[in-house]
Amino acid sequence: MSIAYRPEIDGLRAIAVIPVVLFHAGFPAWTGGFVGVDVFFVISGFLISSIILTDLEAGRFSITRFWERRARRILPALLLVTLASVLVSWFFLTQTQLRDFGESVSAVATFSSNIHFRLESGYFDSAAEMKPLLHTWSLAVEEQFYIIFPVILWGLWRLHRWAAGVGIVVLASMSLIGAQNGLSDDPDAVFFLLPARMWELLVGVLIAIYLRSPQAIVPRRWLAEAGCLLGIAMIGFAVFYFDDSIPFPGVAALIPTLGTALILFFARPDLLSSRILQWRPFVGLGLISFGLYLWHQPLFAYLRHGFLGAPVPAWAFWLAIVASFALSWASYAFVEKPMRYSKRLSTRGVLIVAIISLGSLYGLGWLITQPQAKSLLRVERHFNYLDYRIDNQLLKTESWSELRLLAGNADYGVAKNKFDNHLWFDDDGNDQKILVIGNSHAKDVFNILTRSKVVTDQAQVARFGTQIADIDPRLWQSPNFLAANTILIATAFGPNDLSELEAVVKRILAAGKSVYILRPFPSFPGTGDYTLADQMALDCLRNVACDRGTFHDRVNSAYFDHYSTVGPNSNVVAINSELDRLVVKIPAITLIGRADYICDDTVKRCLGMTEDWAKTLYDTGHHTIAGAQAFATRADLIGLFLPLVEGHKD
């Protein structure tokens, strides 16, 4: 039932967890620290399969006993950290964030966090680092693996010992090939989901199978030393060389996983490299590594929420790291270790308690998602001032509300659905009819145009959601396109959009319609769910000396400073150059600058907040409803949209 203790494996755990923690803290030298999870996968596969193989050889393997050991090992610390994260959430999260957090709590309870976060965002997205339970995705992968793996290994073992090895090699190869092939189609699925991660655990399984076989060869000391040192070097290379630009976890993940496999295979007490791994601080850190892995991410996430996405000082992260170590030691000494070795409950009792605990946790997650839970939130009460609202996800949802009613679109502006294809215009034959086409930026412009007195006095407005590079073919026969006499293209241009733009414009002109294109605009600062205005509001509302009456002007000045200092980035410059080239080629096109309704060079201000503290942007560039109204007023003042309502361009 037990296997010989190898202290160097705890040292290896330390080597795995330190990079993960420092990577999540954002320390620049540790750009590949995420590979620590891959090291954990290999270690886990090795240790768990060693235990199963020991039981199989002794003829005492029991699936219920196996799950009991997993419950004792995983659940006490996991439940503790999750409940602690729930308690703290009331102080830091907005209403929308709390709802999403509640869903993640339920996902933890069902060991489906990897699926949950794969559907929400990518692991390397800035918004992801604000999620307190993001790191539980790897635990979900492991537990999903250990639901099916013992049965597979048992079945292969019953056939023959060699069948187990061959079967594992086949499964691992299929998983690795699938992971590599999937990187180009769905990299988030490859990163988060079990089929593409299974091979890493199976690498550890293969090492365990080989070391237990009668044919296992004991390598010479110099070879073992070299192999172990090479393994450490491979992990170190991945930690310090890899970053989020590396396609992962395809064949690139072979470097840290095979490095770990080399250490597990070659390490033995008489090696210098083993003595390094057996160094007492490393071993001690390895013993609390599970708790450290669990505790650090909620602490880091709430720390980032406390700064509203603004850069967190290094000293604050170091304090959070120290707190993580302290909590890890305490949970190991007073929760993990006692629960793991307690004899008070039988196997059946442990499994019953586990099921009840996980069911209760799932229910708690569901309760957190309910609207009544927002009454406990502290952060929104703290930021309650005039028209200021901190929950940018609610502002985003509100900005789509009119189009949701008209077109059935939700969060994405390119949904293909029948509602974009009914007539929005009144068929009176008098008004100018403007159709805005594009992605979420077309939503922003639609909201502005419908609030512009200049436009609404003389024209009607509709919108068709589509990417320019992937035009919905129904656009050309939609009643709004057929009825419109002016087409305004408002979108975030990607390379594929630009390559298709000329053909799209020519087809619109061939249909006898005027063509206007909105120029791109550089993004403003913002991180995760927070904007520059949020970060400035935090400082003002905490500072009694802050002049709240003029605060909006400070915000607008800061937005202008960014606009004038940073200016158009290379991508925006390139897009504008391409648009200018297109106008030379097709003079019938008219370009309209977005900067004209957002920023005023005369007073050196960009409108990021109104006098009533209403934010105009809910992220780095998309407009709130209040922003749409403010921008419409500005556009009317300077006559920006007059060309749209003056009819066809001659």
C-alpha cells in the first residue's frame, strides 16, 4: 500500500512550485514558471501509479481505497482554501465577478475547473490572473485522470505486465500528438483539457512501470549523475526561456516533462544532484508544496483586485508570498497531515464525508451566483458615488442591451442569427438609411448614432454584426442592406479584415450605396476587469483630500496624456496607412476618425468620465451607454457625422 519514501521527490516538488508562484507574481525572470504544473503532473503520475502497482502486485488493489486516499490527500486543503476564498470574495469582487466566482466554486466541487476556465478565458489572458480559483484547473485534470486511469491500468495489468507498458505508451503518444495538432485550432482546449494533458501524467506512469520491472537496469553512477543533472537543467531551461509565446503544451512540453522523468529515473541517494534535491529546505518546501500551490493564487488575485488591475508593487507580492508560506505551513500541520493519517473514519466514512462536502461546496457556489448575494458585497458600496459604477461587466452588458432587443446578440457582435435579417428601418422612403456593419465596435458606433440628434433628425440606423474577413453571406440579401443607402464599416481591423476590405467595399459600391469607414483608435490603459478611470477612482475615494468635483477632469487629462504620449501604436498606424491607400485607389470611400469624438486636442482632454462620474469606457476602448451619449453630443458639436446624413457621395 505504501512505497519507499524518496526525499528527492519532495525537493523536486519544491523546484516545481517555486516557479509557478513567481510566475503568477509576474516576476519577469520566471516567464516559463507555468511549466511547474507539468513537473507536478509527471510526479503525480509516477507516485500514484507506483501505489497502484504496489497494490496490484500484492493482489490487494481496491478502487474505493484508492479514492479514499485521494480524498484524504486533496480535499481537506482544497476545501479550506476554497472556503477562505469565498469569505474574502465579499470584500474585493464586483457583482459580475462574484457570479463568475460562484460558478468557479461549483466547478471546483465537481472537479471541472479546467472546463470552466477553458470556456471563460485563456490561461495567459490578463483577466485570468484576477480569478482566485484559476489554478484549480490542474487539480481538475488530475482528478479526471484518476477517475478513469486506475481502471485502465487494472485492466491492462490483468492482461500482462508488458501490456500495461505498451498500452500506456500508445495512450501517451495519442495524447501528445493530439495536443500538438490541436494547438493551431484551439490552444485553450489543449492547455486546459485532459485529453491533451494526459500524456504528461502517463510519462510518470511509464517511469514507475519500468522501475518496477525485472528488466530494469541500474545505470552507472556517472550516467545517473549526468541524467539527473540534465533533467534539472531541462526544467530550468523551460522555466527561464519559455514564455506565453511558446505553443504549449505540445512537443515543447517534452522539455520539462522529460526533464522530470530523468530525475525520477536516475535520482538515488549517492548522487550529488540527489543530495541537492534532498537539501532540507527543499524537502520542507516540497512537503507544503500542495498548500503553497493552493494558497498563493487567491492571495495574488485578491491583491490585484485591491489595486483594481493597476501594477502591484513588488513588495506587496513578496508580502503575499510570505503569507502563502505561512498559510501553507499551517494548513499542512493542522489540516492536511492530521486528516491524511487520521484513523477515525473508515474508507466508507471518508467517501461519504467527501461526497457531502463536495455537494455542499457545489451548493455554496450556486448560492453565490444568485442575485441576493450581491447585498453582501463591500466593494460596490465603497465605490458608490454619483453615477460611478465599478462593475464593467454590467456596463458591457448594458451597452449591448439595445442590440440584444433588436438583433438577439449577446456578448459578441458577430453572432450569425436570423434577427439580424429582419427590417429595422421604417419603409417611408424619406429618411437616409445608415447600416453599420462590423464587430463589437459597430455596436459602439450604433449606440452613438442612435443618440446623435444630427443623425436621428435626418436618418435611420441599423446594424449588422459580422467580421469583415468573414462576411455573413446573408448580409447582401438582408432587408436592411437592401434598404440602406449608406454603409458605415466600424470594426476592429485584423490582417484578414484588411485583405478582404477592398472586395467588400467594391461590392457595396456596386450595390449603389455610399461607403464610410471608421478609422481605428489606440487602446487606453486597463487590466483585467478594470479601466484607468477605475484605478484613479480608487485613489480618489480613499483620499479625503481628493477634490471629487474636479476629479473627472483629472481622469480626462490622464486619458489625453496617454493618447498624446503613447499615440497610435504600430498596428493602428499600419491600419490607417492601409485605409489611406485604399481611399487613393477607391476615392468613393470616406474615412471618419474616432479620435475626433473621443479626444479634443484644443483643451487637451479625452472623455473618459463625465462630470457625474459616469465612465465612458468599460474596458480599453469599448463604450458604455453613458459614453455613447457623451460621444454623440461631442460628435454633434463638431459635425462629425454630417456626411453620413447628407446622402450619397458624388
